[in-house]
Amino acid sequence: MASIYQINKGINKPIEFKGLKAQYIGYLALGLVILLIVFASLYIIGLNLMICISIIVICGTALFVKVYALSRKYGEYGLLKKAAKQYIPTFIKIQSRKVFLQLNPNSQKLKERSGNG
């Protein structure tokens, strides 16, 4: 039986499914599993079925909107880069490349050639 969904777009390209890229597919799947567990626990506790369904529908909609927004905003690796950037100590963070240019003994020659010196 042929599948109607295409998952891979080509060789060496990230997995994309319905606009979700790379790890966001996993985030959405994990969120849906958590919503299923929450629904089961709310139902077992004895909450009214309509209240359970409405809570899960609202949370599921918020999950889809948030995951798609993250996928559009950060792309394949952007969210991982943002998370990694938070763990860099502040004394290592450098905002410009001026520090590195001062380490290079030929930096003065480079400045003169470019017309900035």
C-alpha cells in the first residue's frame, strides 16, 4: 500500500513533515504522548468527559501552534543553538571580532589594505 505522505525531501536534507523540520517532529510527538497521559489521568480521576476533552483540545492546539512557531522561527538547528548559547559563561562571550584581530600581528596590515587604518 502506497503512503500518501512524503517525509524526506531529498538526500542530505533534514526530515520535514507538513512544515515541521528535524527535531520539532519529535517535540510534537512527545507533546501528544504527554497530552494522552494527561487525558487518561484526568478521566481516571473522575473529571467530566467534556471537561477533559476541552482541556486536551485547548492544550493540543497551543502545542501545535507553539511547535510550528518554533519550527518557523528557528529552523533546523536554531533552537539548539539558542539553548547552547545560554550555557556559555559571560566572561567568554565576545560581541565583536576586534579581540581576535588584535591577536593577529598582521592585523595592522589588513586594516591598511582595507582602508580602515
